[in-house]
Amino acid sequence: MGEDSGRKKRSKNEVNEAELLTVPEGWKEEPFTKSDNIHGLLEESSFATLFPKYREAYLKECWPLVQEALKDHYITATLDLIEGSMTVSSSKKTFDPFSVLKARDLIKLLARSVPFEQAVRILQDDVACDIIKIDSLVRTRERFVKRRLRIIGPKGSTLKALELLTNCYIMVQGNTVSALGPYSGLKEVRKVVIDTLKNIHPIYNIKRLMIKRELVKDEELRKQNWERFLPKFKFKNLNKRKEPKKKTIKKEYTPFPPPQPESKVDQELATGEYFLREKDRKKQKLNETKKREAEVTARRKEERNKAFIPPEEKPVLKVKKAAEAKINIQVLKEKVKTAKKKKLGAPAAEEIAQKIAQKKKK
């Protein structure tokens, strides 16, 4: 146990000392030139990444600039629009073996919507990149969108503050956050991004970074512990679980089953209500039978009386008196005269003989 505790203390001290290390002003690491590796590389290596369709138009425009930037390192870059991929491959002339990895990071940043002006900085020795995946840190999509907006802040204010404090370029796009800058700044950016998605507001981390920047300037406080100056965040579970209105009380366990409940008939027999109900039922039945018998007798009487009812006679129509019309004697006389003139019955024998004679002549 003593050895484990000693190791933990040593590791803590080592981390603290690493943070306190400072680089003298104006010092820079010497760049890796062609004179350091005259013979070049023995083997060729290549890396490829896919890019989304909405980046196709931008990559077409800036691709000649990418090729020019990688020419100095003797690295070839190809853009395949059919497959939607970018490939970077080294040649035997490439003198810097790490430049292929830098080129790989360059095409990754371009695929993640980082502009070319910022992505080219990755080819420098003192600049690195970090692509943080944030989609798997939060369960629900709504929370993920809200917490991702926290990183950007109102009108991009929190993102700008982080860029100034860490000296990094930060790009929030889709399910990733891509950062570009020095190693110490990338470490802080990753911490801030993960904390915001774990529901710790970025303002606390920004405040911590601002205090650290001020403490570094003071030579006396540089060697002291800074925990008393830094803000402490406490988790508070504000949404307490509400207690239910109806609380169910558990009954004591018994091995025997509960007694069988009494039926209604048993309960009525015990109280004497059963007999009273039976009397009422009998009375109701008698009343119902009497009513039915009375209705049947009334119907029979009606049917019998119908036979003795005489049929309804139609009313007698009164004959109207014929209107006495005045007879015109002169008109009657003329009618009689015309009738006498007309020959009644069959034609005479003479007339028949004349008609036959006319037909013969014809």
C-alpha cells in the first residue's frame, strides 16, 4: 500500500512540474531540412480520407493550392470526385518522414470544413491538430445540439474566447470539433469540449484559463499550488425525484391464503334481508300476472264488440230538379219537315234498275 501511494504522489508531482516548465523567449526548434536526410525514404506510404458531398465544390477550387503546398515536401495529392476521397502519398524523394502524417492531417481537416488558409498551418513543425468526436458523449439528440451550441456561444463569443486563450483555431462541424494549434492549447481545448458535453458550462473553464494566464506572469506564484485560486465546480442534482401522491404500503407476508369472501346470499341470510326480498319478489310477480290477465280480457272484449258495430252507411245524394226548358215550336216543325223529305229504309226498285243500266253502258 505504501509503494502504491508513493507512486501516485510521484506521478502528481511529475505532472505539476511539467506544467511549470517554461521555454525561453525566442527559442525555436531547428527545422528538419533536406541536408538531414539526403538519401530520402526507402518505402512509399499513402493515406486516404473520404469527404462529404457539400465540400466537393470548395475542394475543386483549392486543390491546386494543396498540391503546391505539398510539392515542397515531395508529396503527391490526388482528388477522386467519383469515390469522394482524397489520397496523399509519399515518394522516394521525400526527406521528412513525418511530413506524410502532416499531409494526412491536412486532408482530414479539409474534409471537416476547415478552410485551406488555416489547414495549411499543420505543415509547420510547432503546429498540431486534434479532431474530437462528440457524438457519442450525449445520449439524446436534443441535448447534444444544445450543448454543442454552448461551445459556440452567443454570436460565437465563447469560441472566440477559447481561441484567444489557447492560441488555437477551433471549428465546430457536425459530430466533431477540429482544433489546430500548439500542443498545450489543444490539450485545453479537448478538456473544455468534453466538459461542456458533460454539462459543465465552458465559462468555468474559460475563467480557469484566464486565472492561469495571470498566475504564470507572477514569478513567486509560479512555484506554488494554484488550487486555491482556481474555481471549483460542484455537481448539483436540482431535479429531485418527486414522491408519488398515493403511497402503496406493502402488507406482511403470510404463507396461508386469504379467507374466501362471503357471497351476497350468505350475507343477506345472516341479516334477514333475504326473506324480505323474497316476499317483495312474490308480490311483484302476482301484480304482474294480474296486469297481464286484465290486458288479455280487455282485448277479448274489444274484439267481441267489433262484431256488433254496424257498418257506416254512405250519405244519400239529393236528385236535383230538372230545369224546365222552354220548347221552341217552330224549330220542332222545321225538324219534322226535313225528316219527311229524307228517304228512309232501302232504295226503290226503279233506282236500282237505273244504276245497273248505267254500269252496263260504261
